[in-house]
Amino acid sequence: MKIHAKEYRVLGQRDPMIYGHFIEHFHRQIYGGVYDPGNPLSDEDGLRTDVLSAMRKIHVPILRWPGGCFVSSYHWKDGVGEERVPLFDKAWRVEEPNTFGTDEYIQMCRKIGCEPYICTNAGTGTAEEMSDWVEYCNLENEGQYAKQRIANGYEEPHKVKYWSIGNENYGWWEIGAKDEKEWGRLTLEAAKMMKHVDPCTELSAAALTDIDWNVNLLKNCGQFLDWISIHEYWDPIHETNDGADYDACMAYTADIGHSVRKVKGLLEAFGLEKKIRIAFDEWNLRQWYHPKVHCIEQGVTKEEYVVPRDDNDINSQYTMADAVFTASFLSMCNRNCDIVGMANFAPIVNTRGCIYTYPDGIVLRSTYHVFDLYVNYLGDIVLDTWQEEVPVKQMKRIDGEIVEVEQLDVLVTAFSDHAGYAVAAINKSADEELSFTLELDAAGTVTVDYICGDSTEAYNDVDHDGVVIQHKELGIFESGMMITLPPHSVNVIRIGVEEV
Ligand code: AHR
């Protein structure tokens, strides 16, 4: 395959928030995950220092919280102040202790060094309750909620800039689901009140690729929105946990940006593409496993619907398929940096996350190293590239459809703050080394940092490091140089980058 790139043909500068993350009050993401009071590895606020350190290493830019489905019957006032009353979480059908609430979340974000991003309850909640939350977080001292925050020990406003109105309220499975007309009206009222409290907030609202839903949302509320939220999980296993195999996962990468294309088209039709950006604020190759709760037939015993959630913790499930898919998605976000300004891996800790916790430590799953490579090795200026002789393969999706999958995905970036280039190169082939030549006016040494594992099934676990970042040097770059990639690998090739 031949790749051509010109340093003056720039697609744009990617927003670092495309490397964002999400954490929900679900299973062991918060309780027993990042929030583990009493664990020797936790700090004075009960936060796992090893988890915080791993989050800082991949420079988590923004962290969406507290849900997800959880938020659609969550009332934030239950999670602040001295008295924390345990309540029944009707979304996930477990008890929510409410010991981790807004103030604990903000403290966590400060320790990570990331922006908070709060998703509000548009299920059972009201426009007033959402705007009260903004009062609590962002007003200096006016009104009861800012005064409550001060009384709770937080003199200074939390200054939460990013807010989302609702979560998947379009879905029958969501508590407080709405039709498009109800949604248009509610989002307008909520946005109005939230902006009245703090006009410096940036607002998003739950959306999808459905035209009617988005037309009503944008007609009613477009003038108040800065973002539009979409979600996507490709492997539909929330009832079965029977993950698709490597080739089926690669088939999912065909047209991986279809949702972005559809929503961008609608924003352009409204002339809003310069005002509203896409927040892909939940995405992952695989759905979370939570049988008999997201369906009509609810589990009766905890063995039916709570205990199985532990199967998300089986680390051997997160292989090079997850890593290669994750890299493909992040490269897509880079290529669409004109419209995708945020993306949140769902979730970051436990469940299908990139960081797994156990009482004595953490496991960095294969997907964690993809974020490490993209955040710490790739550039922020996305170059336009064109390619010839792309190797393709007919691959079967689990629904039986045959799709054509490009086996190589090559993204060329430059740096806004120093010389050199960095190329994210993905080889999706399960068993073949693949090569490409790069036509680029560049000079300097060539290094490659990459993950591939010893097979498509390579994974990391407590006592097993099957996927680690490896490094090699390829000498001095010449335009037209051939670069060979191992099978099932994610590579960042750096050219003329002085090691900082
Ligand atoms: O499976 C987890 C759920 O997926 C999230 O809570 C929700 O936002 C999405 O439907």
C-alpha cells in the first residue's frame, strides 16, 4: 500500500477530548473500583492512587459521570452533604450508597487533572433539578445550593463547564424514556434554565442518528447546544457475553464512522456544524454484560441479574481485537476532528474498561496501551492522506453480512509544538505482516512503538502480560520508505521527533 501525505494538507487539529472517558455507578466502576475506602492503596479520600496514576499517565482529558442509564433516576441532592441516605437504584436494581457524589467526583477529577463532565437526569428529573445542580457546582454563593456547597466544605465553585442533558432518553430501556417531541421541549427548558444559571457552561443533549429525534432536538434547542451526544457499542452482548471473535470484530471496523457521518450531515443541513460538535460520549467495541435488566424479562434472583456482572471482569476477554478496534475508532475521530470534539471510552475502570482493579493492584488491559500510544506518541495536527493499493478483505459480520474491510489503516499527524511526524498504523490482519510505503517530505530517525501480542487472543491479567508496548528503531527516514507491520498490531511510527 502507498500512503501520500503533504505537511500543508491539514485536516485540522484534534481536540484532546477525543481521548476522554466515562465512569458510571455500575458494578465495580466507582465502588470497589476507583473509590475503595479502606484499601491500603487508597488515599485519604478513598480514591485508589494506582488507578489515579494510570489515568494521569494517559492524560485523561475529560471524565463523564455518573451515567449512563444510572443517571435517569438519580437525584444529585441525595449525594451531597453530611447525610447520605442509601437508595435503591432502579436502573441497575442495586442499592446506591450515595457515599460517592458530586463533591467526591469533583475531587477525583482534580486529582486526575481532567475536566468534569456531568450527565443530568432527564428521565425522572426536571429542568429545575438539572439547573439546581449547575447552581450547586458553579455559583459563587448566590442561592441555597451554592450556599449548601459552601456549607459542605467547598468554598470555591466547582466550575463544571461540560454538562449533558439526559442519557439515551430515546430508548425504551431508559427510565423516563421520551418521544422526540417531548425531548425537544424538555431539552429546551433544561438548557434555558442551565444557561440562565451559568451561561459559560457548554451543553450537550442525548441524541442518536435518528433524523426525527435530532430534527426536534435541533429545532427546539439547537440555539442553546454546543454539543450533541451519541453512543455506540458494536458487539451486542449485554444479555449473552459471548464476545465476537477477532475477524468479526474487524468486520465491525468497516464504516466505523457511519454515525459521525449521519449526524454531521444533519448538523450541516441545519447550518449548525460550526456551532455544535459531536460528543461521542459512550463508545466501546463490546456492550457491557448485564443480563435480565435491560430487557422485558427482569431477573428475579441476584444470581440471575447481579452476579453475572462479575463476568465483565474476566480479563482474557479483552484481546488484540479490542485494541485494534479501539485504535480504528480513535483514528476515525482524528480524521473527523472538524466535527468530533469529544469521545468517551465506556467505561475507563472495570466492566469493559481499560483499567481493571483488584484489591492488591490494577491490570492495564490491551485497550489502555492504545490510549497510551495515541495520547503520548501521536501528534495533534491531522494531515490529509491519500492511499493506493489498499489491501482489503471480505469479512463476515455476526449478522451474516459480508463487508469489505481495509486491512491497513494509516493516519499521519504532525505536532503543533515541535518538528516531526507521527503515524498511527493499524494492521488488522489476523495472520499476515503488511507493509506500506510513506510518501512524505520528512527527515530524521524513525522509531516505532507498538502493541501486537503473540496472537489475536493476547491479553493482560494479574499474573500475565500478553500485551505490552514494544519499541524498535528503523534508521533514517526517506520518502517512499517501506514500513512493515506485524499482524494484529497497533503502531505509532515517529519520524524526526526529538525525544522530549
Ligand atoms: O451497558 C451500559 C449502558 O449502555 C449505559 O449505562 C447506557 O448509557 C448505555 O445504554
